Amino acid sequence: MANDNKKNKKVIKSAIFGGLVGAAMGLLLAPKSGKELRQELAEQTQKMGDKAIDIKDKAQSAWLNIEDKTQVTLDTGKSWLQKGKRMVSNLKTLVYEIQHGALTKIASDSASDSNSNSNSNSISYDKDSDDPTEEF
């Protein structure tokens, strides 16, 4: 990418230099008096200077625009990454709590069932069944 940037700069410099040489040769070979020629050279030089400043300003504006958009994209990506990490962390916590909370509930219900055999609304957990978190 740095190599492309150097090539682009070289092309731009060559184009500007070629334009200057072409304009100077055109003016020098035109059949005009010295005063008219100097005046026209001054005008052309002023126009080219103005164009160069305009091109520089546009390039700086484009560069700042690219920097701003890149920063916004970077910030958005970081935000999404943080949200994703929080979601994964929350999901891990939830799965852990479900697994351990359900097992604790089953163990306490099993103990009370074996003692009284009267609790018909007990929660059961089949650890051999498909794990719903397997896809995560």
C-alpha cells in the first residue's frame, strides 16, 4: 500500500510538472510582445497556483473525511465487540446458574421426596438429555 502511495505521488508530480512545461512552452512560442507574454505568464502562473491550492484543500478534506469515517467504524467495531463479550459472559453465567441451580433444586427435592414421597410438583433435570447450550 505504501508503494502505491509513492506511485500516486510520482504521477501527480509528473502531471503538474508536465502541465507547467506545456503552458510555458505554449506561451513562449506564441507570437506576442514581451509585455503581453509576461502578463499572460503571470496570469497562467496565478491560475495554476490557485488550482494547486484547490487540489491540496480537496485532498486534505478527503483525508480528514476518511480519518473520521475510519474512527467511527473502529469505535463501532469496538462497541460491538464489547457487547458481544458481555453477552457471552452473561450467557455463561446464566448456563452455570441454570445447571447448578437446577441440580441443587433436584438434590434437595430428591431428599425431600425420598423422605415424604408427597411432593408431586418436583423439578426434574435429566443430565443425559440434549444440552440446549451446545450450539454456543
